[in-house]
Amino acid sequence: MRPISDTIARLRKLSPAALGADGGNSNLTPMEGRGSNPGALRALVHVPAHLPAHAPLVVVLHGCTQTAKGYDHGSGWSELAERFGFAVLFPEQQRANNPNLCFNWFSPEDTRRGSGEVESIREMVVATVERHGLDPARVFVTGLSAGGAMTSAMLACHPELFAGGAIIAGLPFGTARGVPEALERMRGRGHDRASLGERVLAASPHRGPWPVVSVWHGNSDPTVDAVNAAMIVDQWRGLHGVGEPDTTERVAGHLHRTWRDAAGRAVIEEYVVAGMGHGTPLATHGDEACGSPGPHMLDAGISSTYRIAAAWGIVPAVAPPRPVETSAAAPASPPRLDPAATISEALRAAGLMRQ
């Protein structure tokens, strides 16, 4: 019988990558020389080898307590970029800015055009596009939770920079000033619905065309109330000049609504993910599958990563069959241990837990 002290020692030796915490499978590498960086953010990128000229760029913003590599490992963005030929940029928060690694979406200094974290991200985008010869007309941004709320800020402060954005379990732009208001808005309280569109108009001199917007939210989210998803849709409906949704359907069992402009282009879409809590929806099976489940990376039977990229036109609308990996082509990953299961096994063996 293995003593419990041995089990604890084994757990201590586990690397963060083995626990899936730091994105051990991520393709990201640090990016240097990206501007004045007034928000003091870090940047990581993945540019596939032999990327064609004028390829798209996707900017990805992680959630609270997450890292760039951890969110990439969970969401599968660099995996998708490698498969279909586009670049990804991951701005990363630092603990000196926010001890919980949240982007400061509730700070006026960090969500103002030309200032703070918004300006740092803009500088990273410009540097990445120029350095790698990417298409400035096909730059997109997405994020989860605080990263979703910062996605709202980037779309509002720099709509000329982005062709589209996807906000996952996030909040509308300009709804909070400081932590107390942020917590209230996350609970769905105290929103001023009347001024949603005006806040975007006041954030920049841009007057169109506007980025297309995709909104994803679990209807059982206990952290960011789903009323925020409806308000993000409302914030952008007036700017795009659309009213009621043009189509309502079920996709993999989840509600999907689409708003089209006068030219018939889908400018807003919303996914309400049935029964899902706070996190990014993943599919772990099928041709759309990418990423890996973990904290706030939730297997919902639908891949938000793939479907967002497909809505932007940077991957096929219908996922082609996934390439079959062989042991020769891809070395086997080391076995991943489940800490909870390991501890439970040791406690039962020691007679400290019933079978």
C-alpha cells in the first residue's frame, strides 16, 4: 500500500503543465518590442510557419486567474491557427496590475482610447500586423469574462481596428467605474440600458462601418449574469441599425439568434448555451473539437472557438475531417494525473475515506 506521504510527494512533483494550469501544449512564444505599453501588459504570439502573406489575426484575451498559455491550451486558438493558417496574439495581464490577473475592464484609465490597457493592446496589434505582413482588414478580437469585457472595450475604443469581435461570458462596454460597480453589473444590477449605444459612440470618433459581434453566454452562469449578454446585443443593435433577430434556431441543442443588416450580412449573433455555467464552451468530440476542458473551459458539445472563427470566415463554415495523428508524427504526451482522484485513492488506501 502506497503511504499518503508518498502521494503528497508525487503531487508536489507534478509540473503545472501536467495539471493543465499553464498551457503546457500551447504554441505561444513571447513577443518583444511592441510599443510604449502604458498598460504594462505582456504579449505572446503564434505565427504558423509558412503563413501566407496578408493572413488574418485573432487577438485573444484570457479571463481572471488565467494566463495566455493556459487559455490557449483550453480554447485551442493556436491549434486552430496552425490547422487553418492565421496568426494569434495573446495579451496577458500581470499581477502588478491586477492580483487576480483580470483585465481592468472597469477602470476608466484602462478602457479609454489612447490610454492604459486598451492602448497596450492596440500597440500589440499594430506591431504584429506590421511585423508578420498580416491583413489589417482581417483583425478580430475575442475574450472570456474579464477578457470578454475588455473585448467590448477594444471594439468600442478601436472599432476601426477590428473586423469583428466575440464576447464570451462578458459585459457591455462602459457600464462600470471601479470594482464595486463591476461586481454589481456582473450580478446584472444597476445597468443603464438607455445609454448603451451612446457609450460606444463616445469612445472614439469612428462612425462606421462597425465590427460584427458574436455573443456567447451560458444560461446558468453564476458569475456574470446572462442579462449582460442581452445588453451587449442591445449595445450593438442600434449601431448596426437592426431590430428583431432575423433567424432563431437550435445549434447542437443551444439557442442561436442572428441579426442581418440591409445587405443581408450577419452583423450580430448570439449563442445562449443551455445549462452552462461560467466559461468558454468547448466541443471535445467531432471535427470542430479543439482545446481541452478545465477550469472555466467547459465541454458544452459546441466549439465556440471553431464557430467564432467560421463566422469570421477564417475557417471553413463546415469543419473538414480532422487530420489523423500518428505516433510518428506527434510524440505521445506524458500521462496526465488527476490530483483529486489521486488524493482520494490514497485516503481510501490509508483507511481515512470510505470506499
